[in-house]
Amino acid sequence: MRSLMCVLFLVLFCSVQMTSSAPHAIGAQSNCCVEFKNVRIPIKQVVSYYWTSSNCAKRAIVFKTVVGREICVDPETTWVNHHVDKVDKKTTTAAAAASTTSPTAKTQSLTI
């Protein structure tokens, strides 16, 4: 009887350990899109975007808006490609503007 209790305790302990490590595997798919929104988002509202994981059932683009919402859209839709291009241009332009501003120019404008 005692050995049976020990075996049951061991099985229970092992199953708890396995289930506590499961969220890491499930967490990889938590950024997957279940459904796409069919509404065209105004480009002024889009701040950034990212692709969902290749492990997801549906490959999607997720647009992040000014207010922080994340909206799943179908990458095959024509307006989505236009928005992706615009966001890429915005970030490229912003990065280029930040790199062209030299530290000495900022210092000179402060001392004048």
C-alpha cells in the first residue's frame, strides 16, 4: 500500500512538472492570429507592424496603432502591402534623420 502511494505521488509530481513547463511551448503561439480584420486601417493610425510566427496556423501581419491596439490582417490584401511600404519608409526616413544629426551641430546650437 505504501509503495502504491509513493508511485502515485511520483506520477502526480512528474505531471505537475511537465504541465508547468508547457506554457513556454504554448507561449510561442500566443502571438498568432485567429482571425483577420477586414477593415482598412487609416495609415495615419499605424505606427509599426510585425509578422506572426511561421509556427502559426495562419501567417499574418499585425499592425500596431497609435493607441496601442494590435490588429491582425491578411498579408495578401492589396492595401496591407501599401501600408507596410509606408511604415517601412517612415522608419527608414526617421532612422536616416536621426543618423544625419551630428552631436557637434547640437552642441553648436546650444552654445549660440
